Amino acid sequence: MTTVSLGMPALPPRGFGNISATEPFPKAAHRELGNAQLRANLGHATHTIRDKRIRVVSELPDWEALRDAGSAIKTEAMSRLPELLIQFEEQFTARGGTVHWARDAAEANRIVEELIRATGETEVVKVKSMATQEIGLNEYLEERGIAAFETDLAELIVQLGHDKPSHILVPAIHKNRTEIRDIFLQEMPDVDPALTDEPRRLAMAARAHLRKKFLSAKVAISGANFGIAETGTLGVVESEGNGRMCVTLPETLITVMGIEKVLPRAQDLEVFMQLLPRSSTGERMNPYTSLWTGVTPGDGPQNVHVVLLDNGRTRALADRHGRSALHCIRCSACMNVCPVYERTGGHAYGSTYPGPIGAILSPLLTGVEAEENSSLPYASSLCGACFDACPVKINIPEILVYLRGEDVSGGSGGTAGRRRRSLPTQMDLALGAASWALSSGDRLGLLEKGLPVVRALAGRDEKISRLPGLGAGWTQSRDVPAPPNESFRSWWRKHEKETGKGAQE
């Protein structure tokens, strides 16, 4: 058994890989907003999924109790994470499997490559895994002459289209069926040239293409929705059957699992197998749930490995304000109700984890002081819809506000804190001025006397379409209504004075 310390280090290592944005969110979002087809695709898909979710959730009278139970189980798992991981390793090893520990993306990729090299194979099949996308495993293996074939239909579309996933559950949500047909015709060597964009025909083409890979592959790589410490069991939840093929047919099975996926007991699945399908696909029950525990002689893979991935997770765990982001079960419910995600899509976030959960998880894994992710906590209107939809009650808006505060203040607590600036920015000056004015009624009243001057900036339509400096970021995409002729405070004083005179009369 490996002895691994998972305590709270003074300087937890940051995560690396496809969890860092390549450009600030505002810039990327502005570009994506110009894609009308993308907005149409996203709008249709997210509305369909969330309408299904609402229907199946409303059938359960104890839905809120289930959410409470899911939150409590994940809280327990995170508070006991070191001992649960050791227990998982003991049980997994006792049943014939091998456990590997990876501090970061580079170490995880290296371990997987070495395991594949040991088999002598140069091709592997994969069942959808957010963790392998996070560490950039496909690209890493390709550079070293190993071909990794995605078997999930949406992941296959993204891979053949030389694209990146834009959704946790439906990676190709930004593509419509006509675009998918064109990708298949161009990239799939054995496809029928007469292929139409009928969903059934597209699925059949993908099935025929993948069947050969399933039957010939000697090595498979999977992710894991859950790892059960009590029994050393791994589980994958999916809806197409490709996962079942990957975890049963090959001789070697390599699973890459984030350490936060561990659950204390097998009984905990009772809760999550009700929460997950309803929150993700709007189904009462997912079609395929594959659970495997080590090696069974003569049945299934005989060479079974799991890579337990940190890559910034202990960094997030050390942050007492943000650690609940690790409770995420990757259902995507928060993304399907988010007005920001619906309009910008997943690529604007620049991370494997887009949407509201990505806006908190990615900065927590890398640290908000990492300049590439410092803008993500601002990618929200703070409407709270994500919190209401989350099956394990992650308070995403609260964590977003906390991370914004850490970014602005150059915070000293937890993982966040941007490098301190020698000179104040426009935002610093604006917030300082607002603090000065709002801390005193007299000061605020003095500023309110200038409302008529500001109103003069508006046109005949009583809208201000262009502001200088920091305000330009607001008016480039929306108008500012002209302020009233007088403030509410001023009107109230007059009203009280008039009411008082009337009472005396």
C-alpha cells in the first residue's frame, strides 16, 4: 500500500492542463456572442434539457431531501478525504487492481503512457472522461504516437471536428445535426457518402465506425463518476452503451479519477443515482451504469489500474470558502439554467469546466491569482439559478462573490489573490469612490445634486449609449437609462415635509 499525505499544505500545488483560459472571459465572450448559429444551438439544447429536468424532478416529493442528503455525503467525503482515499486503495488493491497517485497533469499523463507502453499497443478506446480532458491526455498521447479514440457520440463529434468540448454533459452542444453530418462526411473514412442529417442515420454511422474499434482494442481508458472507498468499486454512468463496451471488452482498463470523486459507502449511490440522471439528462434513470471492483478471473479486463488525480484539488480543498466546489458531480444542471452560458457557450470559459461551476472550479484549481483565470469569477449575473438547480446545493453565487473579493483585494486567505498592483486600476478607483460616497448620507446627497447634469448626457430617447473609461465596457453592449431628475431621497424629504404640513393643518 502506498502512503500518501493529503493534509493541508501551506502552499498547495496549483492545477495545470486544460483548466486555464487562454484569454480573458470578457474578450472570449464578446467574440462568441457574435456567433448567431451558436446561440441558436445552445438556446434550443439548454431549454430542452432543463424542461425535461423540471418534469422529472417535480415527480419526487422528497427532491429537496435528496439534495440535502447528497450535499451531506459530499461534505463528509471531503472532510474525510485522506482516510477514504487510503481505504479505497486498500480495497481496490485487495481485489487485484493497481492504484497510481498523480500530483498533477504531467504526472498523470506520464503514468498512463507507461501503462499503455507496457502492453505494446498503440491504439486505445476511451469512454468520456472530464479528468482526461482536463489533463490533455489525448493530445499528450498523440504526440507520442498513441491514438486515443473517443467513443461517446458527442466526444467523437468534437474529436473528428478538431474542436473542443463546450459542455460537461453534451460536449458537442454547440453543433447542430447538419454541422455534424458535414463533419462525418469529411472526417469519417468509412461513412456512406449519401449520409443525411437525420439523427438516426448519424447515430448508425457513428456506431458502425466505432464497432470496429471496440472489437479490436486491447486497452481502454475511462473516467469515473464515483469511487467507493468501502469496496474499492469504480462506476461510470452513461447513456449510449459505449462505456459498457470500454470497461468490459479490452484486456487492460486504465481509469483516471479525480480524488474528489470518492464516496464513503456503496449505499451512498442510492442518493446519487436519483440525483444525477434527473439533473443531467432529465431522465428518471440512466440507461447504463457500469460498476467494477478490481479483477474477476476470466471475466472482463485482467489488467486493471486507476490513476488518482490531484491537479489542484488539494488546493481547492484547503480553501474553506471554496472547497464545496469539489462536491460537483458533473451533472451540468447549472449550465443549462445559466443565462451567461446560454449566450456565450462553453468555449468562452477557456477550460474543460465551463459554465457556473467552471467559473469557480477552474480558479480554485489554479488559484485566482493565475492571471488567465482571474476573470472567470466575473462571468455571472449572480442570478442564483445555478444554486437552485445544483443537486448537491453548491452555493455557486456565494463562492463567485468570495473569489471576486479575493481577486480585488489581493486576498491572503485560501487559494485566491491576484498579484498586488503598484498602481490602482480604474476599477479600484471607482470602487473606492463608491465606498466613500455610500458610507455617508451627506456625501451621497451631495452627489445626487449632480443628477440633472448626468441626465443631460442622454439623448432624446432618454438613454446613454456611450460612456468613457471603465463605463465603456458596459455601454458597448447595452444602453444606460437616463437618471431621474431627482433622487428618491430628495423626493422623500419633500414628501415628508408636505405630509407634515398637511397634518398640522
